[in-house]
Amino acid sequence: MKVEYQNLVYRCPYLPNFQTSVEIEPIEGFIGQEKARKAVEDALSINEKGFNVFVVGMPGTGRRSFITSFLEKEALRMSPPKDWVYVYNFSNPSEPKAISLEHGKGAQFKSDMQKLSEEVIESIEKIFESEDYAAKKSELEDEYMSKRTKLWEELQEKAKELGFSVQLTPTGVVSVPIFEGKPVTPEILESLPEEVKQSIGENGRKLKHVIEGTLYKSRKLDREYKEKLRELDKYAALFTVGALFDEMRKQYEFSYDITQYLTDVENDVLNNLSDLRSEDPEVRQLYKKRYSVNLIVDNSHITGAPVIFERNPTYSNLAGKVEYYSRAGMLFTDFTFIKAGALHRANGGFLILEAESLLRNPYAWEYLKRALLSEEITIENLESALGFSNIVSLRPQPIPLNVKIFLIASPRIYYLMYTYDEDVRKLFRVKSEFDWELDVNEENVKKYLGFISSSCCRHELPHLDTKAVERILWYSSRLAADREKLSVRFGEISGLIRESCSIATRCGDKTVREEHVKTAISQMEDRVNLIQTKYDSQIKSHDLMVETTGTRIGQVNGLTVYDLSDHSFGIPVKITAKVHLGKPGVVDIQREANLSGKIHSKAVLTLEGFFGERYAQLLPLSISASLNFEQVYGVVEGDSASIAEAIALISAISKVPIKQEIAVTGSMNQHGEVQPVGGVTEKVEGFHRACKLHGLTGNQGVILPKANLKNLLLKDEVLEDIKKGLFHIWAIEHIDEAIEILTGIKAGKLTKTGNYEKGSVNDLVVKALKKAKENVKEKKTSQKRDRKRK
């Protein structure tokens, strides 16, 4: 059936009456993803472990924008999460303490602690400079000196009784014996009578014990003095500083962790008063830093729950890290160098990640799984976690994790992860699957027009007239490869709208017309069609040998599509068939050369079934056939050439020539029924380009499955040549229709006698097979005679 021009022109039956898109109400939100939306809503309603969401869909379908927008609206209805701070751990400085505070209180607590530390140090300076403190200290010193003097006097008295005098020197207590009122030198001592010498020695030993006892009492007195002085200092400091801490404890009495921390800080201040009184600014700064607060999660600026999209999900960007600073060639760190990760910022809300980016970063996926399974965030630098670092680091206390993860992935990444990582099934129990197309109906077209209008409004662009809007819809259906569908690759559609508006602006037009959209589409294609132009050049120069005129036996123009991700285009392929006497069967040259995909190999086997059912019911297939895709050096995949291959074989057997002006695409089953295939638009346009390069004759065209007519959205230049009768489209449902179009001869039906109509193609095939059978029989008879003669 030849398809008329009117049936190939794109028309949207649901397009309302309007002059420009400014008359259309812009639509907010996303179109046609109700299934994906329902899955997300289900996940949000389940507050159980493991119900994170895998957002699966093709790139460009608005997955990230939809999820981000949807979650931001949902988050506004939720309570803001707590702030988190890290503080110095006085009992174990290598394990900083994590403390949570109510929303917005973290920044206040940090500011309050900074003020408190400054006030404490300032107060301590004033306390020890006050007259009251000086008087009490002087009183304590006088008491100490009085007791020390009394000890010394008692020692001198004891020494005098024992006949000695004592002196206090820098090196200790020195005792000198006295005899007859005079100090005894060593020389004099030797000249004294033995009884006197013994008496002096005996008394000297007694004095030694007295001195040791006195020194012990002196040291004890020193310790008591220092202890009393410390107590005085603490009492003096506590009198002022204690009030500051009491006031702040009262302010934060709602948090046990903070009140306990403030008590620890107060005790540390009282235990380090001498350092805090130091005139060295570095020492004071060190204590100010110790009493500071590291606010790692500050939610004071957000309303509702956080929605975080981490574009670069490295290990440290997810988990946080402990940074270092260098001094004198050595690395140092402390709790103020703890940095938060995306999990910290998203805690209590939602975290959006792209699966491919996550998998590219070493150990990021493993860490994320570990955090979700343990339900806590542990900050540990990657080199330490892997055991590659000998640097002493901090071990911050873990923070409880309460977050819902949305992992965006293409179907390929999703199925790979789901198949090979069993943790995916435990942790991501919800799959939100994004469709790539919409049904063309009144409601969806209305929404699509609203999207077009909102795109113009959002970017402050000129609006589109009716024809321009219809051309956008045509392009959308072309992306979806179905005139009954609209593509939801809104990123690409938005890009086309903006480029069309830019062209209109450069032309000085205030409204975007259809010609501007056509120009934009052409520009977009020109930027990516270099490989296509190279193929066209080879077709024109006959380096790629494609015939678009005349007839050939056993040769058909098939059609194939090259998909380069950013551009798809069709080119004709010469398919040839050869038959000869030999082992019955069809030899697929591509398959024999390991250049055939599994689907194509199946299609060739289907051909054998078709030939067996149609021609080998009463006589065997006594010929061997070969099929080849000429000048194709890559793997041939798919079954869209099975009709072309069948007709090439029929032509080769029957010796009926095939028109080279017509190309054919379509799959077939063993009954000869035609099945739809993909890429028909690109295939038709590819053969049209080849015909135009060699010159249009008016007889050229493409045969395709009737079921594929809804997939055909041709460019204007192709439609124009069809309208002029220079190019044609035939839609078929059975291979016999293709045989008649390509050969100009009836395919032939079985008669009541069990034979095909005389003179038909099928009749010629049967006759050729009978002749081949007779030739085989004669050859076998001749071979027997030759053997007998020998």
C-alpha cells in the first residue's frame, strides 16, 4: 500500500486555538511522571530503615530536577533538624564530643561560648589584680612566713642545745659545732680530746635528724601554702567566673550534654588559672581555642528539612574529614579542624546523589552503605580508614544518621548495581522509575503547552506562535519516535526552545515563528552530524557502493541506523544473496565471520523456517545459499533486515531482478508476516539522502512495516519530494506485498492443486528448486556410473 502525502504530515489533533504561547497558562511542576511521583510519595510515608529511593530513568527526562523540586516542597512541611557541634573532650582530647542542639541554637551556642571564654579570661586578669585578692594573698604569705620563721627558730634552739649553730644557704642547711663559745674547724676538731670529739659526733647525728624533720615540715608547709594559694585562687576565680558559668548553665539547662560540658570547662579553667594568667598571648589563645565550639551543621538559615544535592560525592565530601595545619615541618590538628560532609548537612532531611558519580569515587559507595547500615556518621579520613597513614589523628564521636537517600541512575547502572550488590536490595527498597514518553491526549498536550509557555516566561524569552509550537511538538514526537507520543526529555526540548528564541531575537522578531524553530533544529543537527556527512560523501563518490537505479538479481537495498548517542542517522546497505548446488541451508557470512549479533542470527534461522514452510513441503531445498551485508565491517545486529534478506534469496533462486530504486526495512516471522522495527524515520531519510545524491527519478522510495507508520515523522524536504511524487513510501503487512513492489510480478498464491499461480515469483522459485533437485539427482547418478566404471 502506497502511503499518501496527507497521511505522513504531522498534525496534533489536541492543539487549542491561540495566537502565541503567551496566551497559555504556564505550568509548574513536572509532566507525566505520576508513577515516579507515587513511588517517591510511598517512600516518604515509610520511616523505616532501608526505604531509600533509586530514581531510575534515561538522562534528560528531568529526574534530578523533578526529585529536587518535589523534595524541596515536601521538606517545607517538615520540622528543621538539629544543629551539631564538636567540642573539646577534656577526658580524652583525641575523641572530640558531638553535641546536638535545637534548630538555630548551634550558632548561638558557639557565639555564647566565645563570649564566655573571653569574659572568663578577662575576669581572671581583673581578679588577680584586685586589692582584696592582694590582701588575702598577703595574709596567707604572712601566715606562711610566720610558721616558716618559727620552724627555723626552733631548729636553731635545738642546735644550740646540742652545741651547734645552723645556717640556711642556697644549697641547704649547714651545721657548725661550737666549743667554748667558738666555731670548731676541722683542724681544731682533730686537736680536741677524744671524749669531746665523740660528744660532738653524737650531737651532730642527733642534729641531723632534727634538721631532716625540720626540712620535712618546711616542705609540707610549702605544699600547704601552695595548696592554700591555689584554693585562694580558685575561690577568688570561682567567685566571679562561677557566676558566669552558672548563668550559662541556666540558659542551656534543656541540654544535659551542654551543662555537663560547661562544668568540664569550668573545672578546666579553675585547674589552669596560672596558664590563663600568663602574659604570653599564644598560651591564652590556646585556651580560647580549647573552649571554642566547632559548629559543623548550622540549620539556622533553612526552613523545613534540608535537601542536599552533592554533585561531587567523594569519600570526604560525604563523610566529612579532619584537616591538618603545618608548623615547623610537622602536622597538627584539633577538634576545630573537623569538617562536615554531605551526610551531616542532609541529616534529618534528604540527600540526592548521582549513582555514576558515586561509583567513580573510590570507597564513596562503600562508606555510604556502611553509614546507612550503622545509622551513624563516622568521620575518619580515607587514608586512616584504609590503614595507609601513620599520622596521629582525631576520632570524633559518631553522629546518629537519619536521612533519606535518593540515588539517580540510568537503567543500565541500576540493574548492574541491583544484580551485583546485594546491599542495594536492603538499602534501596523503593524504585522510582521515570518514563521517557507521554501519550498524546488533550490533557498531556495542554500540560506540554504549559511547559513551553513556562520555559519562555522563566527565561524571559519571546513567545512562540501556533506553528512554532506545533513544530516543537513534532520534534518532541520525533524524539519519542512515535507520532502518538511526546518525549519527556525536557532538557532537550528546553534547549530547542531557547535556541529558537535566540534566533528570533537576532532576526529582530518579537515572536518565534516556525522557521526559527526549523533553523534551530537544523543548527542542532549540523553540530553533531559530521559522521553522517562523511557517509553521504562516500555514497556520492560511490566509495560506498549503493545503487539507486536499475535492477539486480539477488541484491536488495536494506537500511540500517547508526546511533552515536548524540545523533542517529540511517544509511542504505547493499544486501546480496548467492545460491548454488551444495549442502542445503543458508550460510550467513556475517555469522560465519563472527560479525553477527544474536538477534540477527535468530533472524537468519527464522528465514530458514519461512523457506522450509513455503517451498519445501513437497520437495527438499537442494541448494545452498549465502547472505552478505556488503561493505559492512562491524557487527550486524537486529532483525530489521530479515525481509530484505528473504527477498534477496527469493530473487537469487528465481532469477527475478529486484528494483534498486526501492529500499526495504522490516522484520518478519516464519509465516511471512511483517513486524515493526526501530529507527524507521532515520532509515527513510537515509535512503532519501542517497537517492538525492545520485539524483531523484520519481520511482524511488522505501518499503516499511505498516505498523511503523505511527513512528514515521519525516523532515520537510522528504515530505516535499513525496508530495511532488519524487519519492514514495509503501506500508506492508506481508512479505508478498514487498515481493510484488520490488519485482513488479505477482508473488503468487497457492491454488487448489497445491501449486502456486503460474508465472508468479513463488512459482518461479518452486520451479528453480525442482530443477536444482533434478540437477542434484543427475549428478548423483553420474557419480554412481563413474564409480562402477572404475
